Amino acid sequence: MGPVAEKHNMERAMEKIKIGVVSFTDPRAVEGIDDINRQNIEYQEKLVGYLNRKGFKCYQPLKKRCVDSREASGEAIKKFRNEDVDLMVFGCWKWTDPMLAVDISRRVDVPLALVGADDETSTPLGCIAAVGAALWEIAPNENALNHARIIGDYDEVAAWARAAGALSKLKKQSMLLWGGSYCLKMSHLEDDPSMLKSFLIGDILIEDQYFLIDGAESILQKPARVKKFIKWMQKSGTEISFDGKRARPEVLDKQVALYLAARDRLEQVSGENIKGISLRCQPALSEKYGITGCLIPAFMPFGEDAEGPREVIPATCEGDIKGLLTSMLLCNMTGGTPPGFGDIRHIKINGKMMLIVSNCGGASVYYSCPGGCTGDVMSGVYLRPQCQGAAGCAVGYAGPAFGVTTLSRLIRRDGEYIMQYAVGESVGVDQELVGRLGWGDTWPVSLFDIDFDLKRFTRMMGSNHYSFVPGDYSGELEYFCSITGIQMENLAG
């Protein structure tokens, strides 16, 4: 549960997750009830202050009051609905009537955590047990049934909130697949859209890549935007290498125009709330149109381009639905950090097996220099000849070390969804190592030291594509899987 990595200085912050917070109290006129309520509010304000500092937006509908009646719970329900909270935290510091909590959870169907204080003057065990048991017994909805229970550990509350908030956002978001799925007959890139929309994502949209081609051709008619983009890369220190074959100036112009057309298309359909895209690319673009679409997965998940600040949009290749779901989830979970994505391969360094994530010609340029300014990022990027397709430049870099990393991937095995993950350390890549790769030596390369056994890992792999972000988010993934009923599987042995 590491902190979110430092963000790119031009990256747009994501909308904060809204958490509705109320505390419950004994509705009876017990001895010392005024002092009990005062202490309950102190606990609540301490928790709210902590969560606000962690980047959440907390909403307290009853201000300095505790829920002690159906009237009070009704007021909280009305205000939670009006505020459209993403999550709820119920302060279960001391005894209450459990039905007061059940009433709210029944009518505000969002992820829920019951929280108590690890304080000998407080009595959270009994309260959480009674409220939680009532939620299980009545089971008014899935969120009530799958509620979290946490005593004293506010870091754990924040981890739960990141996971539950990421899911809440995902259910309101759409992904767009340009060209559809099932590229190169890879069945694991497909999925059941209706099933996924029932519990994970708002919508899965598909449209032909012709929308991008048509837009690119229009942009090329007046190429000022294309020239500006290339000049921006050169001014930022990006290496651009042509070979007179696959990589030529007119080819790069076409690739840039295709990327700009993709950005334009997202603006045209902005009402769909698209927060993730995938490009099929092969073979319609890479062979028939004549270029690979590598600038799209390179610059969509980044906070800036030649035209200024941009929203970070997670991107995958080849119509990979589960890979894109994973990347969108990680982006939500980290508050907007661009997710890394790519194909996996292994390499031995000083006798130790390590894992490489290197996409087929383009991956978020953020990982050229994670957390760096635009100049630092772009000066580490190089455009060199692609090794596949009719023509194109790959957008490559040798990724630096940036600390602890979480690698993950949603897979399906025999119809059951599983979240595979591993936590390891990023390792710096140099050109000597890149030169050892042979095939794909112009691609973006990130390297990870993960404690895995090659034989076991080989047996478990659910895809050739995995996503990653800086930090340890294994705790958040565990909460996400608990809420959704998805199994977890640790790839590290």
C-alpha cells in the first residue's frame, strides 16, 4: 500500500473520490451519552482529516451530529444521494441500533466500510459485529454484503477507499476499442462485454479504425499540427532516427496525424466518458493503411503533448479488453498515474531471472522518466524503425529504476475471473541490455526484479500482456477483489 508515485508535472489530477462519512450512536438515553457523542465526533473528525490529507473528499452530512434515529438516518440518505457519494464510511465507535446503519446502506448502494477506533475507551468490536452481522443477515445489496471492517488502521481505510473508489469510477467509465478485439486470433484478449458491464465497467464501445484514418487524412491536408508535434519532440530532446525504409519522414507524419485524430475523436465523443482506449492496429493499420499506431499507446497515457496539457487515457494494443480494464483500474486506484503496459519476456542479469515489460512499439512515455518534467521524459524517448508492419517508427525508451512496482492483470480461467499480481522492484535499463534483446530492440523497455520462479510463473501466466504502476498496491487489489468476488493470484513465488 505504497504512496502514489510523484506525478508528471503537467498531468491533470483526477476528480477526487467522494466519501460520505457518518457516525452512529446509542439511541437510548444511556448514562454519559453527551460525552459518548462528543468522543464519537472526535473520532470521526480525526478519520476525516486523515482521509482528506490522503487526497479524498469527505462529506459529513450531519456535521457534528451522530445518527441516533430513523429521522437522522433519513437526513443522511437524502444528502448522500444529492452529493452522489462514491463510497460510505460508517463510524462504529460505540454501540448503536444496527438497523440505523442497515437503513442507510439499503438506500445508498455504494461500497461501504465499518470503521472503529483502536482505543480502550471505545468499544468497536461489539458495534461492528452487530452492524456487520445485520448487513450479512439482511443482505440488502452486494455492497452491504461485501462491506469492509477495519479497526484503528487508517492506512487500511485509505487502501480500501482507493480500491472501492477505483471500482466506483470504473463503473461510470467507458472504454473504446478501435477496430474491436481478437487481434491475431488471441482469444484471451476477448471477453464478455455484457458480463463485464454487469459488475465492473460502465460501457464497452467499439468503432472502426476508419474513424482514425479519416481524421488523419484530414489533418494531413493541413499539416501544421503534425509539424508542430514533431518540432515539439525535437525541441524536447527526443531522438528521431530514419532508415529510408520503415522509418521515413512521411511515415512519421502519418503516425502523428493518426495520434492527433485519436485525440480529436475522443473530444467528439466526450459525452461517453471514455477513460480507456485500445487500438487493434494489426493488420488493418500496420499493413493495409501502411503504418503502425505506436504514438497512440505512447502519448495517450501521458499528461502533455505538443498542444498542451492532456488528460491521461490508459491505452492498450490489439483490442485487449482485460488488459485495458486492468490499466484503467490501476489509473483510478493511483489517482491518475499513467499505467505501464506491454508484452512480457524474461532475461538473466548477473545470474538472476528478471521480467521485462516491453510493448510492441509504443507504451506510455511516462516511464521514460517517471515523475519527471516533460523535458526529462521526452529527452529519454527515441523514435527508431519499427521491426514489424509495412512501415512506422517505434516509440522506445530504456526505463530507469523508480522503486517498488505492482504488476497485475485480470485474466479468465475456465470462465472464472482472476486478478494476477506481483510486487517487485523496478531496475534501470541501459542500451547494452536493450541491445541484447534482438527482436524489439527499438521498443520501450521496463525491467523488474520480482521474486518469481520461472517454471511456476510460466505455468501461471494468463496473458502475454501485463500492466504496472509505481508503488505497492497489493492491499488495494485485495480489497477490490473482495468487493467484486474476483479471485487473487500472486505470481511471485
